[in-house]
Amino acid sequence: MTTMTGEVATLKTLDTARLRELLEPRSIVIIGANTKSSWSQFTHSNLLAGGFQGELHMVNRRGEECHGQPSFTSISELPTVPELAIVLTGTNSLETILEEARLKGIRNLIVLAAGLGEAGPEGQALQSRLVERAREADQLILGPNNLGFVNSHAKVAAFSHMTQMPMLPGGVGVASQSGALAIYLLPHMASRGVGCSMAVTVGNEAMITAIDVMDMLVDDPGTRVIAAYLEQISNPEHFLSVAKRARLAGKPIVVFKAGRGEVSARVAAAHTGSLVGDDKIIDAACKQFGVVRVDNIEDLVATAGIMESHGRIFGNRMGVVTGSGAMCALIAEKAEASGLEMPAPAQGTVQALHDAGLPSFSTVNNPMDTTGYISVDPTIITKANQCFIDDDNFDFIVINSGWPMSKPMADMGRRNQDELHRQLTSSPKPVIGMSFLPTEVTEFGRNFASEHGLPHASDSFDRGIPALARSTWWSKRVDELTTDPVVAPAEVIEKPAGAEGWSEIEAGAFLRKHGVPYIPAAIATSAEAAVAAAGDMGYPVVLKVASEDIAHKTEVGGVRLMLRDAEAVADAYAFIMTSVADLAPDAHIQGVAVSPMRPAGNELLVGIVRDPQWGLVLAVGFGGVMVEILQDSALRLLPVGPDEIRRMLESLKGIDLLKGFRGNAATDMNKLAEIIFRVSQVAVGLGEQLDELEINPLRVAGDEIEALDALIRWKQP
């Protein structure tokens, strides 16, 4: 596996200009057109409703009239060469159709048919033959097992199922591995006032993947936000390359990746394996590369809508103006859960609100309840908005406002309309409108917003506030990734001879050689040797079984702590050898390791595991032997720099333990991050040779940082 992070190379499995050619046809043929077929009816009606103005031909083998126009009995009869063929036939005719299309010179095809790559060996073989022939003929296939695409700006709705057309145009580009999902996603976007630049369904991804579509959307001038529905990421390198390109282009990527509940099939021998699973790695990769990940379609739409309309939102301090006390409590709770700050208004804002007419009995808080006084003076709401906009305590403002559903509703707000619209469109900081409860955007509302140039209004506080939090996170993450130093290449480290048989003693010596602080240790093969080693080191000491076959020593009675004299050491040696022989009779035992007994401190796990798709993954967490229970960990793909490792540490729930909790000495976080970075660089330097490296625990007591145990496993040939 090549390097996953750092300066990711620009990877393209498909030239974006070639894909755009397929998505912007000026002439189309529907192959398998049939007036009695719902697939054909939807394909034809969507093209017309979507505004397609180019040539549109039909091929029907009987030559029947289709959808009110003549048809051709074969592809060869077509008077011109269409720029796109939409193939509605079953699998049996696909090879013939592909050959006829080649002879005619048709380069781009959408294949809807199911029963290929997803349907067992026979279908997979057919799909492979189609792809091979298409590549030989310089043809490009979208699908199979998909529903096509909609390009709202080019007015091409090559979508073969019932959905709302014309699609609401806008700046959100959609890549979906599911065609069926788009049937529901596109109308839902319109119902929330979120416009779409392009929506492409890829199905089996025989030649065009969802990541290819995302790659193309990075270069699309009509797309400001990339939204993706993914069921799998088969090419992590390409995904990360696109994430980097999108970040450099200033385009956020919002992903709904299905399958959070899946458990990795890989079982690792060390503790680290319990922290790493397919979905956890994807989650970590998204965080690391600035990709916004959401848990459902509603959040995908809500987040993309805010990010398209408002772009980068700097800062985390939110001010909220509403007309309801009940809203205030719910908003504050949602903001806290989402990680947004809600500072109190400045004293000048309090005075300005009362000067603007807010009654003296009203309390000025954040969120701000303008109370029922708005019935007396409706302008108090826009005056309150402006006071919050002018307050330097807030980075952005949320107001209880949405697009009107009807003309009577618009007329009700006419008194405040001009000032409200000015605040929404011309304020020096972002002002975001939100409804209290989910509200569908009507056609009147869309037209009203378009006429007045209004930004997106979130359909509810429940969706909108978390979406805002994601937007502020993305804005901050872009800055972090822009300013972080490039990680220096790791020194190449050759695997030492005989490393397959290493115990923790050899592993520790190896790490110590490469700059990792590691506790001294000596292997004893007799009680007398253990006593002698303990005497040289000074009491108290700890004894641990030394065996490359035993990952979890405590489970076999292989650890004895706080041994204060020679008698205790001799007894411990005998106990360990007897217990291990009983509980792990097949393990190869090198002896017993003797080390100084360190005072209590915080125990961290630092582990690196090789994932078969994503490469080396760093896990940092609290717990020592409790790590699997506490599950307080952070993951990143390697290589990763000290700055990002510090952010990993800061994200842990137990971080206060390292910051002087209850009078304990605080740890120099930069020093700790640098030591973990050294461990990670050793792993990267070993490259493909390494399968797993774990330090558990890494003892941290103030600025005393030292590895007490280590495990290294090598990749099997």
C-alpha cells in the first residue's frame, strides 16, 4: 500500500473531462424505447421536463412509434451519431448493443440493467466482458444497475425513474452509489430549498465510480458543495486524493457513508485491534482530511444546504434571536450537544436592545427571547437581530426565520421584510435563518427566495444547529490542514534478522534505538538470574513473562508487580513460569523480563495496525489493560505529524488526566505528541514489513514519559 496521507498524490482513475463529456450530451438515443415500459416513459418524460433541447432519438426493434415520435429498428439506422445512449434493455442483448454502438461511433452509454456484477459469477463475467470491450473501443459506461444522472445546469435529466423535474438548480453536486436513493433524495433536497448542480448514480461502478464523480465535481464551476452517498470506499487513495483537491478548491465534501454498525472482519491479536474497524477508520480518514461525515440523508441535505449558501463560517460562537422562550431552552441544549459556544451578549448589546424598545422587564440572554412584545412592536425582532449582529461576542447569528410558504404569509412579514432581507444578505458576519420545526419549502417560497436573493434557510433548529457545527468544524479544519507543516519522510528501517521471534525485550531495545523512551529490561532464565538483575536495577521491580507468543501477559499470570526484595523476586519467577506453563502450554518462553517498578501514572495505548485497504493506522487511547472497556481512543492514518497527534490527544475524553487533574503534575502535550510521532515514524519507516506495533502502556506521569511494554508483529510472507 502506498502512503495514504501527507502529500497525497493526485490520483485519477478516470479523466474528469471524459466523464463530463458523458454528462453533457447534446444528442441522445434511448435504446429499448417502448411506450408501454415505465422505464422508457420516465426516461423520456424526465428528459423533456428537465429542459433537454438537443436531438432525441428512439430505437425500438419493431420500429414502433415511441412517446409520440418515430423510432429506428437498429442503432445503425440512426441518422447521426448520438453523444449519449441510454440503454434500457435486459442483460441478454447488452453485448450486441455495445458492439453496434461501437460500429456507429457512440462513445458514451448509460446501462440500467441489473443482474451483472452484483448477481454472481455469471453476471460478473458478463460485466467484465462489457468493460473490456468498452475500453478497447474507447467507450464509457455509466452503471450498470443504476438510474442515470441529472445535470441541471446543462438541462440533461437522463434519469430513468419517477422524480420531480425540473430539478431545483443550485450548487450541491451529488454522487450516489445507489440509484434508488436518488429517487427520494432529489425531491427531499427541493423540499428543503437545496438546489442541485448535478446528481449522478453509479450503480455497480463498472467503469465510473462515485469517487470519479466527486473528482469531476471538484472541477465543476457550478458545484460549490459535494454531497455523496457511499456504501463502500473501494479505492481509499483516490478518495483521499479527491478530499485534498476539494479542500484546495475550497469545496466542502459532505458524506453519508452507510454501515456504521459493520464490524471489521479482521481480528488483531493486540489491544489495538479492538479499537480499529472498517467504519472507525473511514471516520478517522474523514476527520483527518476535512471531509464532513453525517449519519443520515436529512443531515446530508441540511449540512450541504448551509455550506453551499454560507461557505466557510469562522469561529464557534453562536448568537440566537427568537420570539419564544420554549425555543431558547431547546436551542441551548442542541448547541451544547453540537459543541457550539453560546456566549452571553456584551453589556453594550443589552443596553442597545433596551434603547431599541425592548421592555425593561425583558431579560437579555443568548438565546434571545424577544417575548410577546413583538405583537406590540413587530420591528423589535429585526432590531434585536441587528444588536446581535453588531455584538463582537458572536461569530455568526441564527434567527428564527424561513422562506414564506404563501403570499399571505409573505404579506404578514412585509413590515420587517426589507430590513430582514438586508440582514440575511448583507451583514458583515453570517446570518442564518432557521425554522423551529421541519418545514417544507413550497414553490412560492422558492420563487420568493430567488426573487429576493435570499440564502438557504434551514428547515429546523434540530437539523440546522448540528449542520452549522459541522460547517464551523470544516472551516477550522481547512485552516489546520493549510498551516500544519508537511510531515518529513520517515527514515527507511530494515527489519532486523530474527525479529519474528522477538519478545518485548527485543522490541523495546529496537524502539529505544530509534529514539522511543523505553524502560530498561533484562531477561532472566532462572530465579537466581532474576534476583541478580533486580539487584543491579534497584528495588522495587516488576517481572513479566518474555514470549513472542503471548500478547496479553496478565491473562496467563505472566506479570508480578512491586517486588521489593530478592525473596519476592524468586517467588514471582516461580509463580510466572508455573502459571504460564499451565495456561499457555504451547507458547515459546524466552524467560522472564526484569524491569524497574515505576510509580503510578496515566497509562496510554499507542498502537499501529495495518489495514488491508487503508494502510497503517495509528490508535492513541487511555486505558492500559482497560482500553477495550473504556474505548477512549482516536485514530489517524499514517504518516501524521505532531500537531495532528496533539489534536488526537485533545479529543480524548480523559484528556484532563494529562492536564493536572486533582493536583497531579501536568504533562507537556507537545513533548508527548513528539514521542508518539517518533513511534509512528518507526512504523512508517518499516513500511510493508510491519503488520502491527503496540506500546501498552505508555506511562505518562507529568513530563515522565516511558514505554513499559511493546509488541511488534511482522507481515507474513
